[in-house]
Amino acid sequence: MDWGKVRFFLGEVFANFARNKGMQLTAIATVAVTIVMLGSFLYARETLGKLSAGLLSRIEISVFLSDRLGDREARALVQKIAADPRVAGLTYVPKSEGLRALRERLKGQIDTSLLTTNPLPNAVHVRVKNPDEVHAVARTIEKISGVATVEYAQDAVTKVLRLTDTVAKIGLAMILVLVLATAVIISNTIRLTVFARRREIAIMQLVGATNGYIRGPFLAEGLVAGAAGAILALAILAIARAELLPKMIATLSFIPFEIARVDESHLILELLAAGAAVGFVGAWFSVSRHLRT
Amino acid sequence: MDWGKVRFFLGEVFANFARNKGMQLTAIATVAVTIVMLGSFLYARETLGKLSAGLLSRIEISVFLSDRLGDREARALVQKIAADPRVAGLTYVPKSEGLRALRERLKGQIDTSLLTTNPLPNAVHVRVKNPDEVHAVARTIEKISGVATVEYAQDAVTKVLRLTDTVAKIGLAMILVLVLATAVIISNTIRLTVFARRREIAIMQLVGATNGYIRGPFLAEGLVAGAAGAILALAILAIARAELLPKMIATLSFIPFEIARVDESHLILELLAAGAAVGFVGAWFSVSRHLRT
Amino acid sequence: MSLVYPNGVRALDGVTLEIEKGSFVFLIGSSGMGKSSLLRLLYREKVPTQGEVYVDGTRVDAMRRSKVPYLRRNVGVVFQDYKLLANKTVWENVAFALQVTGARTHDVMRQVPRCLDLVGLAHKSRMFPSELSGGEQQRCAIARALVNNPKILLCDEPTGNLDPSTTSEIMELLLRINLKGTTIVVATHNQAVVDRMRRRVVRLENGRIVSDEERGYYFLGLGQSSVLSG
Amino acid sequence: MSLVYPNGVRALDGVTLEIEKGSFVFLIGSSGMGKSSLLRLLYREKVPTQGEVYVDGTRVDAMRRSKVPYLRRNVGVVFQDYKLLANKTVWENVAFALQVTGARTHDVMRQVPRCLDLVGLAHKSRMFPSELSGGEQQRCAIARALVNNPKILLCDEPTGNLDPSTTSEIMELLLRINLKGTTIVVATHNQAVVDRMRRRVVRLENGRIVSDEERGYYFLGLGQSSVLSG
Ligand SMILES: Nc1ncnc2c1ncn2[C@@H]1O[C@H](COP(=O)(O)OP(=O)(O)OP(=O)(O)O)[C@@H](O)[C@H]1O
Ligand SMILES: Nc1ncnc2c1ncn2[C@@H]1O[C@H](COP(=O)(O)OP(=O)(O)OP(=O)(O)O)[C@@H](O)[C@H]1O
Ligand SMILES: [Mg+2]
Ligand SMILES: [Mg+2]
């Protein structure tokens, strides 16, 4: 291994960079801006996803127990429901408490003193882990003996699920558009920087450099420009997040904000890898185009 | 006026374009992609805005009338509420009908045959035009004599309003980021195309061309590249909309989709103007930088 | 005046030179001695680090930037490396120098073919510089320098890529232009040309003028060179 | 063989030429007659539209694209327009031609200064081409062509921007290299050089070979030229 050559190669990359500073910085800025855009969108999407999941997780299934069940049997039934792995949590509301709640709810609307006997059954309010499973859980519970009726906002759940689904699809589509756009923009930028140096490439060929030899420094530069842009972008995103997030959480304090738990490490790695890869591939194709002639 | 000069100028712009085809097409593609991104985001945002407005417009204020009011008086009061310009519409629900609805609602939960007397008052369900005004309208109605109680999902309205507000703010911030990014990307792209031709600029100066004279064709090219990119982008957006929108409406049919009414003409003009302007300004600055040396 | 390039090279060192209106001057000196640098001062590509440059009565080094283009329109330059616009055809390259002066299209249509004819390039007017041979590019550069009838013509090695007979033609052309009153300065290494024309010869060495003869030869005091008959 | 450029110019028209190993050949002919085009066929910048080109026993025109770099490493070329890399210093430009062959760093560090010394550019090795005079750029191009001791050296107007004494030095250098066994082809307009060296002279006119003399002069059958004494 001739270390001189390695040094030469790195020196080459570095010198090219220094001698085309204006152009390279322009390219890096473009990459950075593109990735900031992509990153903030990915972040927003993930946050919204968590948000809607949080809202959906509040949907309850109301299970009304048969009046024939004794207190002990009722509690056994509750245990049984709680054992279902899809169930996130539940509250048991005995009929006496239910009546109190109903009275509260209807106060002002009807003369509650007219409710002299307790018309309510014992009830269990069940929350599921995954909103998608509301229907299934409800149907399972329905079949347990001792359960009189199962009620939940069936219509609402369907609607909300369909809405979330659509929004998620739109989000995914937008992300695809963005990822594609990022790739196009970065590789176009690299292409323009290569284009500005097409004469150099032609000369190198005439002096006897193989295509691989010419490509090397350009690929390294594309890689570096892409990665540098991505790092810059990630720094900007991190600062923005540190500045804006607390404010947002304060405003939306009533929402079960799981925002803090968006896992960023993989996002960071992805964006970095994407920047570097697109820079590399963009450089590859642009240089190849000039090498062919 | 020497028409030859005009022809020459246009010929110049056209020839430059044709002779730098690869570079110019790259620039146009970048502009187009950027504007597609911006455009689809603007569109999504506007649609979501309409959507949430549509959902909010369903919020109702339930007005319960005093039992002392006769049928005639009740109808007069309804007229009065309907006269409020902020009210979008209302439904009068006499106590008999209310009972039927309540029975329906409580069926299965309580033994409805126990409700022998009608505990309900006459009610009016009011929808307001602007969700922001729910609070104000409710307070106005409360003060009308003959109104017993006014009820509405006060808490929910506040929450939803705050959420919508935050989402709108985030949307605005994202759009600012995007607009800025678009400007940076387009002008960087133009800058790179100018950079690739810096030698030409230097020669033109040496041959006695004034800065204004050199700038002319570059500005025109920047303008054309920006505008062409924008037009391309708008075409893509129009196609996407024609393809995707019907599907989306079909999926989300239960939502009061006012999507069709998003006013696009101004959006189109704005995007076009933005593309052209950024191309022009980008060219201006890039050329100026090379003119100074 | 002196010229020190940013990298510290002292290209011109205390040069004082006066060139009369309408004269024909050769600038000679071996490679890297400052000929091109001296010319660069005259059309203000460079500003002397010290000293003053007057062209046609105007002080060029202190000129406002916005005035420079107007100076350059009066000074035709044949650059040593041609400096043709790669994106323009021969015709457009020559026409460009005229168009920048705001010439009427009518004049452009008449002058450009005339100049191309003078240098023998009329048949290649639709080609791009990259499609020309070295000598053809050089002649295109000459045509461009001539096209707007400048008062002063600076030629930096205008015949380096031309064969002897084309060189003679070009030199005759320059002579004719000179007779019409144009001041001409030619930086050259072509001994034959200098020796044959017998004009004023200014010799530069390491950025200084070492001799200045009214009717000089390429080699000091020699009629025919010693190198030739080596 | 013939070469027709895409724009229809017939640069070479039925040329048949054989150059022996180790010989020294001048290629002359006035501007635009096809000298550079002929050289371009030899290092396969162009492929003849008709006919075959053999270099060192290999058929160059039918060569696979991936083999071309290896051909070019055996053929040093001084381009008419130098073709220096603007982003590299003189040193780096010369070193590049050696590095592409995979030469060891040790050899690069030894060869490059030696070649720069030969052309008298050692003191400018850290400058960029744009900071050099025309003649210095030309010498840099010569150094680059020499640096990897090619078997064949093609020089396209290698002294167009050099003064007579530097020209002599360069020609002597070429002669020395030729004596070591390198085949040399020089396309030139420099009558003095051709006449002094008395080598094989191939004359091109409109893409055809019109004469081929073993010990020729620049002008057919003349010892000293008629133009010089005009
Ligand atoms: N742009 C520049 N920056 C730095 N140094 C320069 C620059 N241009 C020329 N030089 C240096 O200035 C000196 C004079 O250069 P100049 O071009 O005037 O020489 P010249 O007499 O024209 O030579 P030639 O006959 O080779 O063209 C040389 O040593 C050269 O290296
Ligand atoms: N790339 C090209 N495309 C089209 N035509 C070309 C190209 N290069 C050269 N020509 C034409 O081919 C002919 C021969 O050119 P060539 O460069 O071989 O001439 P030359 O003998 O080297 O002339 P010079 O002494 O001026 O350098 C010329 O008429 C020229 O216009
Ligand atoms: Mg010079
Ligand atoms: Mg040639």
C-alpha cells in the first residue's frame, strides 16, 4: 500500500474542494436546505401520527353487564376482559355510581328527581391499545357470557380510522414526493458542479486517466457535499426543535403529547445516509455522462 | 427602435438556452421539483384548513327554552336567534320530539318505560358560521328572555380551536421554510449555471460589454428557467390533482369536503410569479458576483 | 509604473514607455518577461500597483469601473489565448464586439463579413471555436479585435499559430490599418516578422525595458539572426 | 485514412503515412490544413471515418474504449491549446500525468521536478496556469507530455508562444529525447526550426499529403526562405 497515493487522493479531494469553494458551498447549502425540508416534514408527520394515536386511544368501549350477575361474578368478568392482551385499561362502574353520573349528565335537561329507581346496569369502560382493534375487541367481549350489551362510538371510530388512514396515506405520498424531490435536487446540484468542470474531465481523459481514476475524486466530493449538507441540515433541525418544541407543548398541553418520544436517532442516520448516498450517486451519473463523450 | 437588436437579444437568449441545454434543463427540472413540493404543500394545507373548518362548523349550541314559554312565544324566540348574522342555521326540537330522541339514545342503557312523564324542555340546536364565535353567540343567546339554559361542548370547542390554531401556525411555519427553501434552491441552481459560464462573462467584459449588457441575457434566462420550471410544476400538480382528488373524495365521503372550492387561480399565479422572480433575482446576484471581479 | 501580481510576482518593474498616436510598436522579450502584463495595463485588465497609465489622454488606472467598457471599445485586443466565446459561432463572436458598442444591426451585417474576409475565415463563420484549428481561432480573435475600428490595437502574439504566409498577410493587414491612423502594439516572438518590418522595437527583460530602438531587429544589432543559421 | 468531422468538414482526405520507430518527423502545412487532426487520430481523440490507424502495432481506431487510457500513457501529447487543468498547480498538472499511470509516489517526487527543470519552470511549480504567461503555460504542457517517458511524443505547435532562444532549447531537448529512442512528431509553423533541424518533413494541404521529404525545408526546395528576406 502506497500511503503517498492515499494522501494524494485525499489531498486531491480537499484541494478540489478548496479551489471550487463557491460552487461547493452552494451545493452544500442546497443539500442542507433540501434535507431540512425533508426532515421537518418527516418530523411533523411522525408527531401528527403520535398525536392522532393519542386521541384515538381515548375511545372507550362501554360494556353493560347482565343484571343477573352478582358482584363477585361481575368482578371475575372484569378480570377476564382485562386479561385480553389488546386491552390497555378499564374502569368498572357499578350501577349505583352510573346513576349518579347519569343524574349529573342530565341535570338541567330533565327533572332528575323523577329517576327514582335505578334503571342502569353495571358497566365496564374498556380502552384498547390499538384503535384499529376496537371493533374486534368489542366483538370478543360481546361473546362473553354475562355481558348484556356492548356499546361504542362505532360510527365515529370507523370515520376517524378512515380519516387517519387517509391522512397517513397523504403523508406517505408527500414524503415520497419529498424524498424524490430531495434526490432530484441534490443530484441535479451535483450535476451542475460537475458540468462546470467538464473541461477538466476531458483533459484528464486525454492525459491517460482511466474513467475510474477520474471518477474517484468526484465521487468523494459528491459524498462529502451530500454528507456535509445533511449534517448542516440536522444541526439546523436540532436547533429548531430545541427552540420550538417547548413552546408547542405548552400551547397544546391538553393533548397527550408523546412528541418527546419520537425516536430521532434512526431519522438522523437515515437523513445522513440519504444525503451522502444521493451525492455519491448523483456524482456517479453526472461524471459518467461526461466520460462517455 | 432597432428591431434587429431586439431580435438579436431574443436570439441570444434562445441560442444560449439551446447551447447549454443539459444545464438549463437540469435547472428547470430542479425549479419544477421545488415548486411541485411547495405547491402540493400549499394545497394540502388549504385543504386541511377547509376540512377542519368543516368539522368545526358542525359544533352545535343547544338552547333549552323555559317551560313557561308557549308554542307561539317559542317560535318567536327561534326567529330572533335565527336573525343573528353569526348563526348559520338552527333546528327547533319540541319537547315531545326530544323525549323520543332521548328514549332512543338511552335504549339498552336504562329501562326507558320508566320515563313516564316528559322531563325535557323545548330545545333549539344552533349552528354558527364561524367556530371562533361559538362562545360569543352562546353568551348572546343566554341573555334572551325565555331561554332557560345554553349548553355546548365548551371545553371541546376551546381545545379544537387551540389545536386548529397550532396546526395552522405550524403549517405557516412550514410554508415559510418551504418558500425560503424554494428560493434558496432555485437561486443556487441558477448560480451554478452562471458559475459554469464565468469565463464567458469575463471575456464579455474584456471585449467592452457593459455590466448591464452582459446581465441582460442571463436575467432573461433566469426568468425563463424559473417560469418554465414553475409551469412544468403546475402541470404536474394539475395532473396529480385530477388523478388523486376523486379517489380521496370517495374515501372521505363522510367529511364535508369543500376541497373542490380551493381557489387555485391565485395559487397558480403566485407560484408562477415566484418561480420567475426567484430565477431573475438569483441570476442578478450570481452574475453581479462575477461582474465585480 | 510597476505591476506586482497578488502572488508576489513582479511582472513589471519601473517601466516608463510612451507610444505615439498612429505608431507601430513591437514588444519583444523572452517568455514570461512581462509583455502581456504591459498590454493588460493598457486595456485595464490590471491596474498597476504603482505608477500611472494614460491611454488617449485619459488616466486609465484611476478610471471609474463603469467607464472601463468604453475604454475597451476603443482598444481592440488580440489575446494570447484568443478568449473566444465557446458558445458563440465565429460570426457571433466577431459581431459581439460590435454589438456591445450599440452598433446598428445594419452596420453589424456589413462589418462582420468584411472582417472575416480580411482574415480569411468567411467560409467558417458558422462554426464554433471548438470546431476550428488553432490558427483559425487566432484569426477569429484578430477579426474580433478589428471589427469596431478601434483607435488602438493591441496584439499579443497574434501569429503564434499561423504559418509564415498567413503571418505575412496578417502583418500586411496590420500595416494597412496602421496607415489609416490606428496605433498598433504587437507583442511577439516572431523574429522574421520583427526583422522584416523594421519598426520601433521595445525589449522587455524581467519586467524592465532594456532597449528601445526606432528601427530595430529582433536580436540586438543583428540583421539576420544567429539562431537561424545555427 | 480520412477524417470527416460531424459538421461535414473533411479534415483529412486519403492520408497514408508511416512513421518509423525512433524517428523525428515535422508535420507542416498552413493553418487549418489538418495537422492537428492527424495527430488526434494517433492518440485516439478522433476515430477516422475511413481507414485504419496503427500505433506501435496496435490498431487504434478499433480499440476498446477501456484500453484507450493505456494507449495515451504511451503517447505524450503537447496540445496546441495546452489543455492544462486550471484547478491544479504547475507541479500538480505535471504530476497528474504520472500519477494516472499508477506511478509510485517516490517516482513522482523525483520525475516531476526533473521535467520542470528541463523546460525551465521549476521556480513556478506552485503557480496555477492562470498565473502563467503564455510561454510558461506552453512549457508546462511540454513538461507534462515528457514526464512519463512516453514511447511516442506528439507536439502540436510546441513553440508558438516561445521566443527563439527558448525554442532552440526546447528543440534540443526534443532531439535528446529522440536520441534515447522516442518517436517524435512535431506539427509546427516555425520555419526556422524546421530549416535548422533538417529532418523528415511531411507537408499537408487540404487534408492530403503533398510532399514527404527525408531531410526537408519548410519551403519546398529552399534553403533560406523567401518570406524572410521579403
Ligand atoms: N495573473 C497572474 N498572476 C500572477 N502572476 C502572473 C500572472 N500573469 C502573469 N504572471 C507572471 O508575470 C510574469 C510576466 O508574465 P507575462 O504574461 O507578462 O509574460 P509575457 O512576456 O507575456 O510572456 P510570454 O511571451 O510567455 O507570453 C511571468 O513571470 C508570469 O508568471
Ligand atoms: N472539432 C472539429 N469539428 C469540426 N471541424 C474541425 C474540428 N477541428 C478542426 N476542424 C476543421 O478541420 C480542419 C483541419 O483542422 P486542424 O486543426 O487539423 O488544422 P491544423 O492543420 O492543425 O491548423 P492550425 O495550424 O491552424 O492549427 C480545419 O478546417 C478545421 O476548421
Ligand atoms: Mg504573453
Ligand atoms: Mg492545429
